[in-house]
Amino acid sequence: MAQEILISEVGPRDGLQNLKRVVPLEVKKRWITGEAAAGVREIEVGSFVNYKALPQMADTAALVAHGRTMPGLTVAALVPNQRGAEAALEAGAHKISLPLSVSETHSVRNVKRTHVQMLDEVRAIRKTIDALPAERRPYFEVGLSTAFGCSIEGHVPVETLSRLAGAAIEAGAEEVGLSDTTGYADPGSIRTRLRAVRAVVGDQRLTGVHLHNTRGLGLANALAALDEGITTLDASLCGLGGCPAAPGASGNIVTEDLAFMLAAMGYETGIDIDRLLTLRDILQDAIPEEPLYGFLTDAGLPKGFAMHERAA
Amino acid sequence: MAQEILISEVGPRDGLQNLKRVVPLEVKKRWITGEAAAGVREIEVGSFVNYKALPQMADTAALVAHGRTMPGLTVAALVPNQRGAEAALEAGAHKISLPLSVSETHSVRNVKRTHVQMLDEVRAIRKTIDALPAERRPYFEVGLSTAFGCSIEGHVPVETLSRLAGAAIEAGAEEVGLSDTTGYADPGSIRTRLRAVRAVVGDQRLTGVHLHNTRGLGLANALAALDEGITTLDASLCGLGGCPAAPGASGNIVTEDLAFMLAAMGYETGIDIDRLLTLRDILQDAIPEEPLYGFLTDAGLPKGFAMHERAA
């Protein structure tokens, strides 16, 4: 049996949050439907933020509802605070993710809160979740943003990262993830920081990473993470992505190229790559002014490439 | 002490051989001078082929002579056969590389010779080299093209690869390299094929790989090769590259991005990345119609990135 790796599609959230043009709800629905049909098992459909500041995300509740109609799909949403979490619970998200930025400057700029204030949010969210009946409780993850460096603060000490990871788990997150918000990670820092954090929280509390391809190392970093036993990788169709509060942050790793790398290595992702590639048209039509990334779409699969043989 | 990794710049050969526009000798010289000044220690300056078929390479002897004026630079050249090798020796190349394609169809199309005929060339070249005085003998490598698959034949058996590698060493090559001519490699096949070939020829006879980024896995593949103990990586400024005889073959891994990945991981390459990035202008001016690849040039180095600290 091939090992399973979960590709979590974050394009509808991370890919769109930076764009000026608001993508219509119907287009986002088609995108999500298409990804689920191509075998993607988890999609972050949006974020429950202040919609006046980020109108792109105003339809997140509708997208959660839409995602919940896809059988087997885990519907994830980002929440910046307890109020956002309540909206996500109300909408029925299966998984919520709170960004806790290791760079406090970035945290304040991104979600207007310090580390101490964000840990208070974690505790409040935990309490809200625990008050729900068991079958309605979402999985609660804290995403440690700027875990590999910050384009405002520069170097981010590994000690701060590990301490915050431990504090987030203690405050009630089920899991922490490491996010390379700024594209500063390299395979070496992926290894050392995963090990440092896991030494504090344990392997089961850190199974996923969120990588950007800003400096072209995205898939090399993904490989380093896989070698460390990471089993969930965020990625974005066409590599869309960026963070409004982190200058210079650009595209996520490309879902299509990552799916190809994993299939070639014999991992099982459940994704039909040919089908996934057809979805690029949706974005090309909806946001023609945006650069779309990815190599596989031009190159195609290697001659004779058979996914089922590799996974066997 | 940081481990040294050799980046071998192949742009002037692999990057240009596919282009219609012939780049003037003076431009190539500026490029080579600039790379050497940026700390690149080995450059493949061209190939000794039939210049009527490939006029881009007609100035290779002049470029070898130019390269030899750069202190400490290893001047490499590709040769398709014994006749080319003689021209390379005459010109004074420090290193010659003969492509032996594991896909025999590709070999016949690329250099008009079967495996048996190419092994005869290896023996003839060895004899020619051994007839020289010791101080004039170049290092002789056989590059195993299509080592990870062929866009004409498709799958290329690992047994054929290992057998040819062993035969090339027996016929007189000092070393073999594995070339992913078509961009079919993945980190898994990098590992298994390096191990399979090294089991036949020994670790010291296989220290380098030549990777293309056709499907975006170039740096992930480079990482897998580094993990296997590979110490020489071919790359090309701006990722230029391709093979006239392999349909769909496209760009090499990008020298700038690779140099960044290695520096970030604490390897020593001798390369001044900021200086390297300034050389992109030479190509932008000389071949404005060609797509130039690479992420680092837009993103820049991470804030506070200090190469000397990492290598310490």
C-alpha cells in the first residue's frame, strides 16, 4: 500500500485574499466542485474575517455550505479570532485554522493582536468548541505564520517558534502547522524547525506545512518536509497566493506540480492530475490579469506515466 | 567547515544550443567572464559539434581559450564523438563530456550513433587522451542522457542505465553523470537510479547530475541528489536549456535559485549571488525573445540573509 499524503487546497482562501478583483461566488463554487471531483480531499474555502476590509472573503459561509455538499471533502476555513471562529462553527466548517504569527510585528499587522492576545483567542475558541455537541466540533489547528522568517522582522528565532507552538497546544489547539508565509524556508530550515517544534509538541501535533514558492524552493521544501514525516501539504491551484500583511509574500506551491511530484514518488493523494489541470481554465477566465504558475500544465505528464503503477 | 558543492554552469552550451538566434562571441565572453567573477568554478562553454548543423557552437574553441584566461576556472566542453574530442583537446578544454543516451533512439537522433558505436567512441577518446602528456590530459566524463526517461521511448530501464554506466567506465571514462534530459526525474527516481549506478561504478565515479526543470521538480531533484552525496550540479543562468533531439525538453535548473538554495542550506559554492543576478541583463539584452526563468531575481534574498553566517 502506498503512503497517503493529503494535499490541502488553499487557493480559494490564500490564493484570492490578495486580489483586488472579487471573484464571483458561482466561480468559486465551480472551482471547489471541480477540485473535489478531481479527488482533492481538503479545501480551505475562505476566511471569516472582517468583510469590509476583505470583501473577497464575504461569501465564505456560502462556500462552507457548498463544500459540505461534496461527499468526503473536509471543508476548512481560516479564522483570525474567536469571533471568526464562531462564524465558522455556525457555517459548519469541518476544520478551522487560526494564524499565530511567530513574528509579533507581522501578527499585529495581520490580525491586530500580540502573541499573548492570540493565545487568549486560542483558549476562547477551545471553550466555544467544547461547548458544542461532539459531532459538531471542528478540528482546530493553529498555523504558525512566518515560522521560517519574516519580511518585516527578518530572522525569527527557532526558540520563539517552539515556545509558541507549545503554548498554542496548551491553550487548546489540536495541532499546529508551520507556515512559510514569506518564502524564506529552505530544506535545511524545514528539517531543523520541524524537529525543534516536534520535540516540544510531539509528532502527532504537527503533521502539516504551508509552503510558498517565492524563491523557487517550494517543492524542495515539500520534499524535506515529507522526509521528516509530514503528511499534509497545503498548495494552491496555479500557485496563487500571498499575504496582505507580509510585503513580498507570493505564490503558494502549485497543487498540480505537487500532485505530480507525489504521484511520481509513489505516494497516494487520490488526485486525478489530468482532471486537475483542466481547472486552470476557471482561473484563467476569472482572473486573467493574474500570473498563473506551474510547469506541468505546459510540459504534460511524462510519456507512459502511469499513476496506478507507481502507487502499487 | 561547510561542505563544498560545485555548480557547473552549462548555459553557454545547453542554454544556447536550442536557440535560433546566434549569440555573438563577445556577448558569450562577457557572460563567461561575469560568471567566473561571481565565483562560478566550472563552465561548459560550448560543444565541438558540426558547426554547419549547429552554428551557435561555432565559436567554442575561442570560448575555451577565453575561459582558460580566468584563474581557477575549469573550462568544460561537450563532444559528440572522437573527432569533437580532438578539437576540444586542441583548444585546451580542461574537461570533456560525451553524451551517451540511455535511450538508443535518442542517441541515434542526437549523435547518429548506437550504444555500441558510442562505446567505441569512448575507447577512441581514451586512447587519444592517453597519448597526450599528463599535464595536457583533460578530465573525461560520459553524460548518461535520458537517464530518467525519454520523451521518444518513454520508460528507460534502470538496468540499461547501470549497464551502460559500467561499460562507459570500462571503456575509459573517468566518471559518468546522470542527465535528466527530458525533465522526467523525480526525487524517488533520483535516489534509486543514483544508487543503482553507484552500485556498479562506485561512488567516486558518479559525483554529478544534470537536471532540467521541465516539470518544476528541478530543485527537489537536486535536493534528493545532494542527500545521496552528489557534489556537482549542472545549472544554467536564467534556466535556459533544451535538447534539439528530445521533443519537449526544456530549461535547466536555474543557477541563481540553486545557488540560493545551497547557500541557505549552508553549503559552500563560492558564488556571490548578488553578483550572479546582475548577469541576467546580458541574456535579457542578447536574447530578448527567450523566456528567462528563476524566482530569486524578483523575490530577492530574504531580509537579513547572510551567506557567510550560514556557511560558518
